Amino acid sequence: MIGVALALVAALALIFALPTEQFHARAATPAPSSAASPGADATSPPLAVTAMTRHGYRIAAHGPYPGDPHLEVWMLQDKRGGPFTPVFSTPGGAVISGLTLGAKGQDTTAALIRHFMLQPPLAWLYHHLMHSHYAVHDGVASAKRQILVIGDANCYYTHDLWVKLRPWVASGKLRVTWLFVPIIHENSAGKAARIITSRDREKALTENETRYDASREEGGAAPIPASQIPAAVQNDLAANSTWLARLGTGGTPTMLYPGPGGKIEVMDGVPPSSRSLKAVVTGNAQPAGEGDASVPPAQAGGAHCSG
């Protein structure tokens, strides 16, 4: 996401500012019809945004900024795919790009992206992805806690999360469903394909992680050559990448899990402490001092890998 923002800076040659308006996320609510597509209403893009469409970007969605109808949000994406980047236009035609921050300084950019780009509710997406054909189920089916992780087979932080979840999985209290995206190395798709086409996917995942080479940031699975990856697997990895972009987290691992009251929450990256990891695993409220309860825990995560 940062890389795309820097590309926008170079293309527009603007001085970008950070919006200071507070954004209260409504990640589980489908976006209004005016945000569903760039042609949904009569609002025309400002010249600077139009210029971006001539430099390899597309307008994926637009609509008023939540809480301030005077600002228009334009979701831009490289025409080749990848993360979404919000830019903002004023009534006078000025264009602003940067992070969106809550009242306490927390980054709410991912929640803003979900507001515009994630049409189905998070609860639907969580259950849909949990039953993905190429999902890897790690742990016993009878576990009371079920969480979903989108990761890259080469990502160090995906590996780190896998290691930290071992005691919970081994106890029989947690089952982790893993989905893969290819964003780190050229062979990430091949390693993911090796895992998810294995007869025993859980064993293949374990071998990838126990043989992980941190010095090279390489999973231990032998990659299937790109030319030999089945089309169905390529489509699955592409679909996972699309969902990851629409979640707005920007990297792996990304977790979806039931929070307090069963509400599906999102966390970007490895939980930054044992307390926050326990909050995810047990479904308890976010620990005091580790994130703002008014913002989805996607903003309370830690380090992650990005393409």
C-alpha cells in the first residue's frame, strides 16, 4: 500500500497531506450504492484523478468520505491489480492522498478501503473463505475456536504466526484455516500450489514451516513450476489476492476471527504481544493499551510481509 502511495506521489507531483477527520469504520456493512462503482452517480473525477487513469490506474469506487460529505473518496488501483489506495478531492478540485487517522492517531486506512471495496459483510466473507476448496485446515475440527489466516508460504511473519499458534492448535482448542496468496517471491505461487494440492495439506503446511529458511525468507515446500500449476489453483490464488486487497490490510498474515459477541474482526500482521495473540485466540476484547476499541483490530496488528 505504501508503494502504491509513493507511485501516486510521483505521478501527480503533489504535496500530499494527512486527513485528520476521524473515521469510524463500518467494515461489516456493505458500501452504499454511490460507492459501488465509479459510474454510480454524476460526480466527475477531478483532473488530477483523471490524469491517474492515463498512467496505469483505474477508479475502482468512489463516494463521500464517511462523516464529511464535502470530501469525495476515490479508490485507485493499478490496472494490473494489487492494493487499493484512497485519494480525496475537495469541492475546489484539490486532491489529497495519505493515511486516514482516527481521533487517537490510529491508522484507519484499511477500514476505509473495506467500507468502499468489501461489499459482502465480513461475517459472510469469513464463513465463505473458511469453506474454500483449497483451504488448509490446521487442527482438530472439534476445536471451539476457529480463525482464518491469509498468508504467503514464503513470508517470515506468516511463518512466525504459525509457530506462535502451535501451542493453541496442539491443545485442541484452536483450528486455523489457512489460505495462500503469492506476494513475496516468484515461487510463492508454486509453494502454495504444492501445499494445497497435497493429499495431506496439513502435513504439507507443517513441512513448509518446519523447514523454513529465515535467512532466505523461503518456505520449505518444493515449488511447483509456474507452467505446471493447475488453472484451478491459479484462479484460487488470484481470488484470495483479490479478497486480501479488498480487506485493505496490505500484506500477510491477515487474520479474520470471531471477536467479542461473535463479531468478525480483522487483524493485519502478527499480534504484537502475547496478550493480543491471546485476545485473538480466545475471542476476548482487545487488551487495554493495544489498539482503540472504536477501530477494528486490523489497526492493532504487528509486522507483515507485503509485495
